[in-house]
Amino acid sequence: MKIKPANPKGVKDLLPREMARRNYILDKLREIFSKYAYQNIQTPAFERLDTLMGKYGEDEKLLFKILNSGEYLHDETVQTLLKSEIYDAKEITPKIATKGLRYDLTVPLARYVAQHQNDLSFPFKRFQIGAVWRADRPQKGRFQEFTQCDIDIVGSKTNLHEIEILYIINDFIQEIGLKAKVHINDRKIFDAIGQLLKLDDSQKKQISILIDKKEKISAESYSNELTEILANEKDFEDNTKFNNFIDIMNSTTIDDLIQKGIPKEATESLQFILENAPNPELIQFDLHLVRGLDYYTGTVFELKPIDINIGSIGGGGRYDDLTSLFGLERMNGIGFSFGLERIEFCLDQKEIFEFKSSNMIRIIILHLIENTKELISLRKNILENASKNLIIDIYPEKSKLDKQFQYADKNKFDYALIYGDSEQKQGKINIKNLKTFQQETLNLDDLTKFINKNI
Amino acid sequence: MKIKPANPKGVKDLLPREMARRNYILDKLREIFSKYAYQNIQTPAFERLDTLMGKYGEDEKLLFKILNSGEYLHDETVQTLLKSEIYDAKEITPKIATKGLRYDLTVPLARYVAQHQNDLSFPFKRFQIGAVWRADRPQKGRFQEFTQCDIDIVGSKTNLHEIEILYIINDFIQEIGLKAKVHINDRKIFDAIGQLLKLDDSQKKQISILIDKKEKISAESYSNELTEILANEKDFEDNTKFNNFIDIMNSTTIDDLIQKGIPKEATESLQFILENAPNPELIQFDLHLVRGLDYYTGTVFELKPIDINIGSIGGGGRYDDLTSLFGLERMNGIGFSFGLERIEFCLDQKEIFEFKSSNMIRIIILHLIENTKELISLRKNILENASKNLIIDIYPEKSKLDKQFQYADKNKFDYALIYGDSEQKQGKINIKNLKTFQQETLNLDDLTKFINKNI
């Protein structure tokens, strides 16, 4: 029986070219994270369901659950279930699945910090890069498996870390040549606006949801929905609150906000961060940024490319309490997550990345003689003595020259070494530049010297 | 409600020190794989169950299956199932799970090659590093999630690749300072022995299983089981076959084998490989190595540390046909897989790896003044102008000196920069070596120069 070769819907393979681009990005991120003293950790792909459940609100339905036991459910379990006549999937699932694939790297981090608190020193600065899984409906550009690159500082309140994260973002986008802005806001300001306008909790919640989707709806619907939320119940004609809200939200500076009655305490952290940002061009103060997640309590930020229509390619914020659910109280922190697939998309759009690791030179030794041994020693010699970063392949078997050049072309080799019977007799070798098609004949003994000097 | 902070049984977290060791190994492997022109690819963590099923024999029960749909089974599915009164888990499972976590990287490779054949050029040399999952009973040193580092060449018959793989192994163990031997054999020789002794298929199968477990059982049980398999049904006293088999299996060279009647054709590949091995010390010709997996048809090898009792830390072999199940015929190939967790174990045993990336120097800027801004610029300046590979942290907030030194100590910093109020006034800075406790006072402007020159 033949099986259709297909990966599951919603997830994807990476071809060598795509993986090279991914590694290019990951290398930069790892290097920058390390430079700022973040330490790498790892957690398993799956967590206990009691770790994951109750953390993601509505999105809990997007958790992938793993069937108990390696192979099949135990017959007894199935029989017991069936005999119990429970017809409700919600009731049955916990009996047949107790593990789930992680949905993000934040809940695993909280669990990790609580579990290993005695092995860690706080403030704990960690980075983690790994796949996460969400059972979203598969659609273009949105996958069920994707990669998050997270940095978090756990156990520290100082806004120094926001600045550090801005430096990291700045270094990263400069290194990969991407134009982007960090939109930044503070939940404390949003709370202060609510207090100033005497909004109740329900109104605040509704407005935060509305602001979150502002870019996705028309100005008219935004205005209508806002009117509805802020309407004066006694006097429908009175739109004071609406006007005040719009007025405050139009502020473009912190001074503006303070003049309109927002207390200074609510703006102090943001003020400090803006003053210390690595590059004023990088930052966009954005009162309309709230970020949906419930656990943020201070700074929130999102990284958005300037000239690519993709929304955000990263986001994060400050939280007062990450781990108390796991029994570890008073753990402040702040984190930021880079979305790898979206960054890859940007590099693709801007054609920033070319397949071919920048500092590696790719050489192919053509296979023109019977004596494989000589080709093997040739490679060994070059690898051991050349001072360049080389990738060296030997064409696997003696075959037609054009077939070998085809392989060299498809695999983007930079140089071909041509060593046939006549070269062998004369102790010579030809090196051909596969871009310019220039060819040089050398004494075999001079090859490494030539490579070190000329390529 | 408090939730117990615990990862699922059978999988583990990596602490920063463990992850640093892992990254050290992975960096070496990636570098070496690339040098020999292997290209990196990636496949998703889960595959369709029809891709995975029927490939692993008895071990199929170790596949982790993923429940259909993001959240719960659909109520209708459950109801239909229950009404059908199927009480057998084997019947029910396929109706509620159609995806599974990958069990190795080989079956996904076969699926990948068949699926993307038009985007690849053959011979296709790829490496892939990733977690695989097996629902083994959790036990010491054996995990349900572990990492394989695979290289394969698909679409080529030449034994050049065996030699290439030996070079890769040799480079790798030398780089990480591990003593190990590659045990090597050829399935063709095993087949030839079977033919010479006129063994039937069942005998061959039984012997291959017996040989595979030779190291795990006593010499006596081995001998007894072998006698039983090779007994002459007509004459129980006749142990010719047994003696002949033992005699042949005691051969230590290929010449030995040929003298005992094994045809030269069966030994030619191995002869060629042994002659071209990078280092004769590395290789151990081992007639008792067969490797259980059904798909191997030629060379088989395993990498075993010499002085650490852990069995093999890698293995692989040649296969005639990897992809025909997926509709792509005649794809020869050869592969080798390094077991990351086992290599980590070896490095741990030999205390080869020290926490602290070898070429990174870790500096902490103590936080002794109010003006954070100055500390931030200080770091910025050093990072931009120093020629060394530096990791620089700033202690997050002004606090007691001994608390800050404790943090520096726990996080293995090499140097501390001490810049308090009096240094600030004088334009000086102190740099303290945290190993020797030597301290130098410098002009602030000379700091980078000092770092470049002296640390």
C-alpha cells in the first residue's frame, strides 16, 4: 500500500533554503540575548494539562491534547467510560488525556521558575526558543506549529529591563536590516484614564477589547462601539465621556497626558523608559496599545515593521505576578517574545536574506578519477589547513561532467575543484569560480595557499 | 487553587548550565555537518498517523497520539462512538486521533523526500536536529522526549558516504574530547554467513535478534540459545552448524572471513571503508553488530564510548529503499544519528564541559549609583567598542554590595565593574577580576582599551 506523502494540515516543513534563513535569524537572536546576559533554558514540548488549563481563557480550546498511554487507550478505560454513559466530550477528555502540547513559553516558564526556584538565582534572566502549538484553523501565514523566541526577567521590578529589551530589539533589527518601530504604552496609564473618566470595570474591559481591534475595524464602527460603551445612561445626548476619552487618547506626549489630568505617578515608568531608549526613532508612544493578555500590569510593547503589512512581529510586557498560581508569590517580571515565522516572512518580503551563509565559502570537488581515496585526502587537507570557513563536498561518484556541474549549480557552490586524469599525472588542479566562470590551474601543493589568499 | 509545579513524568527541563552544555555540543555538530556540505532541514513535531503507523513494528505502541480537534472531541463523535458499542480501544483510537508525535527523524525524512522531491536535488545531503517522542516507561536516563541529530544522504549508492560519516564522527569526538570507537559491520556479510551455513529465514531472524542482545545476556545463555537455533533436527548430537557459526563469528579481519568461505563480493564495501577510514584507531570491525532495524541492507555502525558504560551514543547504516512506501522508488541512502542526551551524559561523566561558554567573557556592572542612564551608556559603549566576545549584565537595582557580589558569583561572572559615587566624581572606574580578586582603577575613558588588551 502506498501512503500519500503529506505533512498534517496547518504545519510545515522547512526546505534547506528556508532553514538557512531561519538559522541566520536564530543565530543573531541567540548572540544578542547572550550578550545581554540572558541564559538559555529549555522545557519539554508537552506539559501536564493541569499546568496549562485555566490560563488562556477562550483560547483553551486551542490546546492540543495527547492521548494517554503510548499506543491505545486501555480497553478497560474505554469500557468503563462507555458503560458510564457519559456522552459529553468535556467530561470524557480529562479521562483519556492528561498532557498537552505547550501553547506558549510563558506558562511553562512560570511552572519552571516555581519548580526550580532553589536552583535559580533571582533576578533570573532567561531566553528560550522553541515551537509552540495551537489548534487554530489552518490559514495562509498562520500555522498550528510556530516558534517563539522569548526573553524574560523574573524577580525584578526595575524599568532598567524595559530599556535592556529595547536595546536588544534595536540591535536585532539593525543586524538583520529591518525597519521597525516599538509601540509602547503602560497599563497604569490606561487604568488612570479609567479612573479619571470614572469608568467601571466592565467599561474598562470593553474599551480595552475595542482598542485592541481598532486597526481591524472601520473608524465608524470604532466610534459607534465607543459611544455605546461610554453613553450616559440618564441622558443619551450627553457625550461628555466620549469626547473626553477621545481627547485624552489623542495625546501624543506624556506632558499632554499630564495636562489633561493623568497623575504623574502613572506616567513615570514610561517617562524613564522613553528618556533612556537606545534610539528615539525606534519608539512610538501608542496610547491605543493595550495587549489583550490579562497578566500584564505595566509596560506593554509590540514590535511592528514599518513597510511590511504583517501586524506585529513581537510583543511583551511587564507582569506583577507570574508564578503565584504555582505557589511562588511576589515574582514580578517582564518579557518579550519574537515571532520567528513572522520575522522570516519580513526577510522574505524585503529579500534581505540570500541562501548561502554569509561567511561560508562552498567548494565542490568534482569526481573525475577512479581513486576516491585521493579526493578524500584532498578534502581532508584543505579542511585542516585552510584558514577560511569552508563547506566542502565531493561529488559522490564518477559521472558526466555536466551532471556534476548541475549539482554544483543547484546547491549554490561557489567554486569547483577539477582534478581529472591529466591533472593527476601533472600534479596540477583547476579551481573554477562558478560565478565568473574564471578558471585557474595550480600546482596541487599550492591549493590551500591559493584558497587562503584568493577566495 | 494552587497547582503543583511539575513537568510530566518522563520528560525534563534543562537548567542554564545543562543547556549551555547542550548548546556547546550542538554548535560543534552543526559546524561539522555544515563543513561536509550537509544542509539543515526541519519537519513538524507531529505527523499524520498514516505516515507513522506500520513503520516501527512492536514499538508502534510507543507512539504518542494527539486528540483530534483543539479542545475536546466533538460531542457527536463521542456519541456516535458510544452508540456503536465498540469496546475495543484499538478500534476507537483511529476515530479520535489522526496525528502523532514523531518517533524518530527517519520516517519524517522519507515522507519529506517523497513530498518535496521536485524541490530537492539528489543526492540529497541533509541534517536535522530535533526532539522525538516515545512513550517508553520513564526510567533513569531514559526519557520520553529526547533529541536526535541525524545526517542522511539520500539517493546515492557509493561508499564514499560511509567514509564521510566516519570523518564527521572522528572530527566530532576529537573536538569534544571524547574517546570512542565506531563498531562497523555489513549486513551483506551477515547474509553471506547465512547462505554459507544454509540457514533459513527464520534462523537468520532469530540469530540477528540473539546477536543484538549478546552484550546483555550471559555467555551461557547466548550459547544455549544459539545451540537451540542451529540444532540439527535429525541429529541432536550434531553441532557442526553451531561450531561453524562460532568459528566464522570469531574472525577478526576480512581476510579471515574470506578464508572461511565468505565470498569477496560481500566484503568489498567494508574493505573499501576500512581502507579509507580517517583514523584506524577509530574503527572496530564487529561481526556481532547487526542493528535491529529492518530497513538496513548494507553497512551498519554504532558509536560507543571506550571508558563510559552507556552502550552506544549514535548509530546508523545503509538502506536500499527508504521512500517507496511513499511512492518514490529506488532511493538508496545512508544515515547516522547522534543521541544528544547520551553525549551530554558522557561529557558530564568526564567533566569535559565547564559552565561558561569558552570564548565568552562575562562582565557585570554593579549598580552603585542612582543614575541608571550612565550604567546603560557604559554597557553600550563597551559592547560597541570592545573587540572581545563579551556578555555584559547590569545589576538591576541599587542594593547592598554583598548581595550584588553574590549574584555575580552565582552567575559565574568573570569581572565586576565598580562605579560608585566617588568614582563618578573622579571619572574613574574599578575593574575587579572575580577569580583572582585583583582590582585595578582606571580612567573611565581607558576602560575599553583595557578590556581589549588585558582580559
